[in-house]
Amino acid sequence: MIDEKRLEKAFKEILIALGDDPKREGLKDTPKRAASMYMEMFEGMNYTNDELIDMYNKTFDEDYLTDSKNLVVIKDIDIFSHCEHHIALMYDMTVDIAYIPNGRVIGLSKLARIADMVSKRLQLQERITQDILYVVKGITKSLDIAVRVRGSHSCVSARGIKKRSVTETFSKIGNIGKEVFI
């Protein structure tokens, strides 16, 4: 579990290390606010992928209107994350998920919640893609799933080379190809 009090102390030390005074008016409550923000932004670190499967394991039996061969696609789920190498923001990120139900249909909001929670960790974009795939497979038992993640990384755009770029990762099991996301 994330230690909020320890985070607060660490942010106070960061302010001092930056050469500022954590007691000055504008910064008095900054360590507490920053710790609270980090608690929210990194909430996903409190859960393993298997715990997310248990948390979001709510599916519906297919009925006469659905068929296990129908493709379900949800696109442009907005997320953000932080790279584990610099704790730098990964931003303007979107997740696309496609799956063919295997007798069970998951609610669309659950797919968005999975993407959101997986991204709220110190991450690599490649791992976000794999983690979402793993959790969706664990819940739906589908044999056909594809996940695409697109995003920009401030560790590239705000430091070092300082160039804006978009990174795309794609992972799948089964026969779904990237073309479903076009």
C-alpha cells in the first residue's frame, strides 16, 4: 500500500532539495497536496493484475441478441500514466480494446476502468498494453483479444531530445488484427 505520510515527507525534502522553503506561504500545504495527488494518480499500484480481475469480474451471459462471434470494440479510452524510468508523465494516451466474447460479455465501463487502473502505476507503455490484455482475458476467458495503446511521453518531449512523438503499442491473442482499430 502507498504510504501517504512518507510521501508527504518526501515532497517536503524535494522542495528543500530544489532550494525552496517549504514553510513559505505558497508551499506550506504543497507536500500534503502533492502526497494526496500521488495517492490518486498511483492508485493502481495497490492492486495486482489478478486482484483487478477479481475487482472487475462482472460479466453478463450472452442472450439471444448476442453471438460469441460478434466483435466488441471500444476505442479512445483516455488514460495517463508515469514511466518507471523518470516518473515522467505519459500523456495524451488512448486505449483501444477489441474482443470476441466467449459466452460472457463485460460491461464497457469495466473495460475503461481496467485501462484506467492499470495505467495508475509506474509503468512502461508496453506493460500497460500487456496488463490490460491479461486482465480482460482473465475476466472474459476470450481467446480473441487485442489491445492498442497510443501516447506521448514527457521523458522524450520535455527532457533529453525534447521532441514530441507518439508511441503505439499493440498486443493480441487470437485472430484479431490491428485493422479493427482503424
